[in-house]
Amino acid sequence: VSRMSGSAGIQQGSPAIGAAGSAPAAPGAGGTEGSGATVGSARIAVKKAQLRSSPRPKKLEKLGVYSSCKAEGACKCNSWKSQNPPPTPPRTDQQPNTFNLQDPCRSCSHTLGDHVTHLENVSEEEMNRLLGIALDVEYLNTCVHKEEDADTKQVYFSLFKLLRKCILQMGRPVVEAQESPPFEKPSIEQGVNNFVQYKFSHLPSKERQTIVELAKMFLNQINYWQLETPSQRRQRAPADDAAGYKVNYTRWLCYCNVPQFCDSLPRYETTQIFGRTLLRSVFTVMRKQLLEQARQEKDKLPPEKRTLILTHFPKFLSMLEEEVYSHSSPIWSEEFLAGSSGGPIPIHTGKTHLTFSGQKRKPSEPLPHEETKKLRIVGDIPMELINEVMATITDPASMLGPETSLLSAHSARDEAARLEERRGVIEFHVIGNSLNQKPNKRILMWLVGLQNVFSHQLPRMPKEYITRLVFDPKHKTLSLIKDGRVIGGICFRMFPSQSFTEIVFCAVTSNEQVKGYGTHLMNHLKEYHIKHDILNFLTYADEYAIGYFKKQGFSKDIKVPKAKYLGYIKDYEGATLMGCELNPSIPYTEFSVIIKKQKEIIKKLIERKQAQIRKVYPGLSCFKEGVRQIPIESIPGIRETGWKPVGKGKELKDPDQLYSTLKTILQHVKSHQNAWPFMEPVKKTEAPGYYQVIRFPMDLKTMSERLKSRYYTTRKLFMADMQRIFTNCREYNPPESEYYKCANLLEKFFYTKIKEAGLIEK
């Protein structure tokens, strides 16, 4: 949109969240907010409608100003306004609205009527089209003179000349702004659609519809977002690709922005012709402004949209941000494959399919060995059954008992806090003091509040020390806000170069304790650090805090090498050093919900299995006839339960015997010449997209750790993990690859050893 002197202070527009149809400000409309934009565009539309309904002579008078002279004598006058726009043109509203066809042309001595002789037999439709272009030329003329930014002014002037030429030649405008759209595939719209399928296709339809609504809201915001000028961007982010951004900015002005008020130019949606490159350049600033505006206007939001915008939208944007800036996200592949469970979620576009390892597959073609090999893994449950059970446990009508609305006695510690955050009762903000920026009054008040909470809850800690650290710019604090006031927080200092963060203070005010706030605070802190690629916490816990930190996953077994933290972390007398290693795959704020859902799924699956085997068989009568013993498999119904004879398996009921046997087998497998590809977990850098394809990764190192921790209480668990290694390899790699061949040979060797140990029948 034009950035004129009247609105020079506004760098980016940010129409109200959820507002649909907001147009940018037309030239002269003033400002870049959605309301001014709509008024400006509407005003231009009204002018065009009035002019098109005028008598034909008035239309000829208007077009004569922009048409070349047709008088005899080969007059070379291109138009009344053939010169370039004057340095300081009069205001549009001061120019005469009508011209007399008998008036002399400003550029030649002929009358204005001599400029329109070629239009006498032109249809009304063509006349109206040319009149629309003429008004667009006038508005662009205003833009050129009011615009202060050199790059934007240049684009306006190019479009001004293009449209004026179209009137002279009675042609149609064809914009040639560095290639034709689309400029990148997949588009932003397709990428967001892929993101919804990639992350949320497993959700029930009602929850999935909420995500689709958020995606539409986000796409709408981009389509009406006002980009920074290249010069503004250079000031804010000098290290970014300035040349690339300038190209995209020019394209955006020509194809998306200017056509919103100059409708004679072809218009495209930003989200349909631009891709990940443009989205990366605007996402961070856009996300910040949208969330800030949502917080400022939360009281004005309709009740039905409050939860959607204040709770779900920030989470949606955080998850999308990871995929936007990730180098290996599959959603930007042109051949994205939708998840099998959810199917496509239409925002606007259709479905595409993802390929891996250069092996293209048709949409209907199953993955190699998908059916034949997966079924061999003991314990695998068909996705159809999982989805059916998921639908049952998330549908209140299908649930039994009193746990559908109230918190149960078995709810997670952070359940109540999570619900309060979802309703907007509590908020979480990472804040800190700054020496470079002007202090924000609200943040300073919150920092004072945090100092009070820490001082009150940690009476043995000197107040001056607490104050110094809370207000130290090197420290940040995750603050818990309730009703506008601070009720708790975690003060921490990040050491990115050492790959850890030190937790300094952690407290919740006494009258707000035992509500799960402490757990939810720590979970938010974990997610914040995963986003910043720091996966280790260290803290000195006093005797009263050790229990809390243990519940949050902290341990006295420190994973960070001593050389990394010695001299960095503050040493406290009489306290215990504890550490916590984060798993970047875990969504910590939702983790307890996921675990609860998994337990419910297992419970339902067990119930279904019990229902299948609940058949009552007649009792055994053979013992009355003097038979002393019978084979187990001859008992009616025993095989239907899934029981199978194990051969020598009876010798392995002893846990130590089983452990010893499995350890021997695992050592043989690891020593095999074809075991080298499977010794350790697959690295993301070595196999792009691996963890998007493989849902349950497994390797021999992990199996060794599981064996050591006595995880393998049955042979089935051990065999299932080993089989998973081979199945994963065949699923990700093409049949002609060396890895595929290694998997087949090692699998054959493994089953030989299993049979020798008597764990399965020969």
C-alpha cells in the first residue's frame, strides 16, 4: 500500500484479527489500518461508478485528456497530459471535473475533441473499461507525488506509465514485474494447508475444524498484510537478503497491493503466488504484532472468538513458526503426502504427495513392504482401529462415568492450570530488563511483582540479590500473570554457547499454590528452550525444592559435562545441583494430556480384546475319566486368546535367564558384518525427512539401553523392537539400496539366533 507523508509513522498494517475483506489504504485515504483502507477503496469504486453512469460526451471529455491527437497534419501530441507528472500537481479535488471538447489541448493547438475521434464508435463496455484505467492513472499520479520511499515511488511510476500507455493504445495492462506469478512452489496457502494435514490430521473432525479456521484466519491476515519497504527492512534487519526482499516487494506491489485499489490491473492473492521465502521475511514481525493486538483488543472480541484467538491462535503460530524456519520441514515439499488418518483438509487448494530418497510413488501405491512387513511386528495395531478408539474417547456422548466435565481424581498436576490458560484466566510471558530499549512500564511493574514474589517465597535469599538478578538484562523470567498481576515465575539465565540454562529462582505465591501452576510454568519454560535449541537445565535446589524438581524431570545425575558449566553457574552453599535434559520431540505443555489419552486408548483396546475372547467354553470332563494331565493347547479357547507354544520357552520364565539369553542374542547381532547401519539412531542431517516417514524409530544402541534397564520383560518386546529396525529400514530406503540389503541379511541372522535360543519354534 502507498506509504504517504500522512501515514509515514506506520510501518506495517495489522488489520484486526479475524477481520475479513479489509483492503489496503488507497492513495489519499490516509493511514494503513483496515477501516481507512476499506473507505479508500470504496471511495474509488464510487467515483468509477459515477463516471461510468455519466452521459457519453462527459466520458469522451475525460478520455480525451489521456488520448493522442488525431487531427490532420500528423500532430505528434500524445495526450493533453503527455508530459511526465509535474513536480507538484494540484490536488485531485481542485482539478476541474469536466472538460469541454472544444477546449484547446495543453500540448498542441488542436481541440480536445480531436483527441477522441477514434472513440466515436467504441462500445459502452470498452468505454467504461478505459474510464476505469483513466481513474487508476489519476490515483497512481497522486501516489507518485505523495510517496516518500524511493523503491515504492519507482513501482508506482512504472504502473502509471503502463496504464497511460494502455489508454493511448486501447490495450489491456500486462504487468511485467520480474517473471509472472506464481513465484515459488508450493505457495504459502499450500504450505499452510500441508502444515494442517501434517500436524493435525489425527484430530477428531471438530477439533480439526478449529485448526482449519485458524489457518484461514492466518492466510487472510497475510493477504491484507502491509509489507515493510526495503529501506525499512534494511534498518530493522540489515543482515537479511536485501536484494531478494526488494524483488518480492516489487512483485507484491504490482500483483497484490496496487490492484486492490487500481482494479484495471490483474490482482492475485499474496498467499497464492508467493511461497516460503516471503513468509519467512514477514512471519516474525507479523506474529508479534498479531499477538500484541489480540492482547490489546481482547475485551472487544466476541465471546465465541476469545478462546480461539487468545489461546489456540498463539499455539498455532508457534507450531507453524517451527515449520517455516526449519530446514527439513516436509510441508514445503512440492510432493507432500497427507497423513493416512485424516485425509486432506481443504483451505483452498487440493492435495499433493511427498516422495523420499528420490523414489516417486503414486498416491494410490502403498509404500514398499508397508502391508507385508508391518504386520510382522508383534504388537502393531492398525491405524483404523486407533482412529476408531480415538473417536470414542474424544466424544463425550460415548464416554461413561462422571469424568466428562469435571477434573477426575487422576488428572495430571497441570490440568487445572492448562484449562485456566485456555480460558484466558492466566497468561505466561518471558520478560526481562533491557539497557538498550526504553523501559516498558507494564514489564517494569511485572518485574517488581516478581521481585516481591521471590522475596516472599524465598525468605533465606537476600532481597538485594534477588532484585539484582531479576533486573539484570542477562537474566530473563517466565512470569505467570493472573488478573493483570504477577503470581509466580521462573528466573533463568541462558548460556547458548555452553548449551544449558541456569534456573535461578522458581516460586509461586503461597495463596496460589497447589493448583498445578508450578508444573505448567516449568512445561512452558521447557517449550521456550526447545524453540531456542537449548536442551539442558541446571539448578541448585535447596532441601525444600528437591521434591518439586524431581517431579519436573530433574535428577542429580548431571548430563552436562562439568567443563561446560564450571565457572558459569552460581554456586549455593547447602544446595544440591540438579539437571534436566529436554526432549525436543515432546510438547511439554500438552504432554500429560497425550499420556492420559494414550492410557485411555490402551484401556479401550484391552476392553475390545476382552470382549472378543469372552466366549464361554464348556468345562473339561476328561479328568473325571482318570486323565492326569493334558497339553495346554488342547484346552478349548486357549489358542483364541493368542497363546502359542514356545518350545523351549518354559526355561526362560526366570527374568535373569531371559536377560542373559537376550543379551547374548543382541551381542551376536551387533557383531554381525551387516549391523553397521543400525548401530545408532538415524541422524536428521544424514537422512532428510526420516522422522516424518518413520513413526517409531529404533536402533541397536537403544535396544542395548532398554535391555540394561530391564525393559524386556518378555521375548515379544525384544523381538518387536528388533523387527522394527528392519521394517523401518525397508520403509525408508529403496529395495536396491545397500541399507535395504543389510536389513534383509541381518533379519535372517537374527531369526536363526532366536530359534537356536528356543524363543520361537524352529
